[in-house]
Amino acid sequence: MGFAAKIKDFFGFTGPLPEGFFDDLGDLLVEGDLGPGLAMKLVDRLQALSKKEKITEPGPLRERFAKLLEDGLVVLDPDTLVEGESPALILLLGVNGTGKTTTAAKLAARYRSRGRNPILAAADTFRAGAVDQLKIHGQRLKIRVVAHRQGGDPAAVVYDAMEAALAGGGDLVIADTAGRMHTKTALVEELKKIDRVLETRLNRTETAPMARCIKWLVLDATTGRNALSQAEIFHGAVPLDGVILTKYDSGARGGVVFSLSAELKLPTVFLCNGEGYEHIRPFDPAAFAESFAGRN
Ligand SMILES: Nc1nc2c(ncn2[C@@H]2O[C@H](COP(=O)(O)OP(=O)(O)OP(=O)(O)O)[C@@H](O)[C@H]2O)c(=O)[nH]1
Ligand SMILES: [Mg+2]
């Protein structure tokens, strides 16, 4: 049985709370990728609430629990961030295979449908085939892809894509980056360089609007607590604006989202639940907390 079904079962009975209810809840939350520290804290709070308010039935307790979860989430509306800038620049970061390239294409499709004119930047110049992979998405979606050769400088690709945007070719640059297991220094250097080249470009044309660089970390929901360690490393190296959780398909646990908020103050901005371009949606804190808490 998957986590979602288990938590539904857990709260899905009537009558008084059985002995060991709160301990069992703690164990279950750890299974849902919440992390032992946070699980314990939440269970303690819930137990205190149930005493104070004399809640003895699982139904109302489940609702309180969902609210506790929701209250702990750092919230950020990605659309306000992206649509408040022109041109806006999004850098997608993450380790190998988390879904950066697919997500870049999904975001491009999504923001185009919201009236933006996106350009994809193939800043993964590291992996063989990465540029072609993004180009295929570009062809399918009829969205421009700015690319150099494999082995080229990622910062130069982003620079060219921003040039194209500033020249009137678009108002949103979405940059796919390489999925190596970045060492801290390599990552910082790569991003600093991107910042530097953009600054040079922006100084040259005083009328050019300031490009804000939005840095989103792409995390694979199926990697569980490992995703939190990745976020710690990346966020420690370059301050991130948020997280995109991919592969949150049926059966996913997703408790790591609460740890990202509690431990790193990082908001989750999108959830992806499939390989199609439409399989992306803005993160909805209330709905996510309700579903994690096993709403029927
Ligand atoms: N089920 C599911 N699969 C996904 C999702 N997002 C991406 N994938 C798949 O995950 C695999 C890796 O996706 P990519 O977009 O290539 O990942 P990447 O981070 O760019 O990988 P590298 O460039 O190798 O680091 C592909 O098979 C995608 O189709 C998702 O939300 N759900
Ligand atoms: Mg990729």
C-alpha cells in the first residue's frame, strides 16, 4: 500500500483514538518523507491540540493536522515572480535526471499559454545529447531554442538568449542547465559567471530592464529525503528562489516539501506529475497539506 492510501486508512475510522495512535502517526509520517525531527514536532503539537480541545475522534483530528501542515509551508506565487519582470530569466538547477529539461519545456508551454513569449536556453552544454533534447521540445512546441555546441560555455548561452529577448524576440528566458552532481564551487562559479555576463549586457544598454534571475531547483519526488540533501547543498551554494517537485505521480509521498519549508525556508512553486507538457501545476499549499493528511 502506498503512503497516500496508508494515511487515509490511518485517519479513516470512527470512534475513540486507539492506544499508540500518536506514536504510529509519527512512524507513518517518517515513511512519508517528513523526517523524524519534523514528524515528532508535528505529532507533539497535534497531541497537545487534541488534549486542549478535547478532540477524541480521528476525523476532526485529521483536519487539525492538515492545518498544522499547511501553516508550516513557505508560500510563494511563481507567476507573480515571473510575470512581474520583462525579460524574466529562470535558471533550472538540479542533479542528474531530476527532470530539468522536461520542466523547462513545460514551463515554456505554460507561460506561453499565459501570454508570455518564452525562449529556451540550452545551457546544459555538458551532457551529450542535451542540446538536441531541448531542441526537440522547442520544435514540438514551436518555441525558440538558443543553443551553442556541446562543451561550450553555459553563461554564453544564457547571455545570447537574453540578447535575443532584449532585441525583442521574447520576454522570458528559461535556461536548462547541466545535471552534474555539482560541487559547491563549480556551481557557484557557473552561476556567478552567468550573473557577470548579464550585468555586462545590461550595463551596455541603459534602457534595458533589469533582468531578475529566478533560480529554481528541480527535485525528483521519488528520491525522498535525498531531495532535501540536494536542496541543502544547492541552497547553501547559491540562494534559491524555490523548488519544483517532479515525478509527483500517483503513489508519491512528497513529505519532503514540508522539510524544505521548515528547514530551509524554501517554497515549493510547482508540482509535476507526468511527462506531458500539461503535467505541471502551481503548488497549492492547502490542497497539498490536505492530500498529505489523507483527505478522503
Ligand atoms: N513520471 C514523470 N516523469 C518525469 C517527470 N518529469 C520528468 N520526467 C522524466 O524523467 C526523465 C528525466 O527527465 P529530464 O527532463 O531529461 O531530466 P534532466 O534533469 O534534464 O536530466 P539530465 O539532463 O540528464 O540531468 C525523463 O524520462 C522524463 O520524461 C514527471 O513529472 N513525471
Ligand atoms: Mg537535462
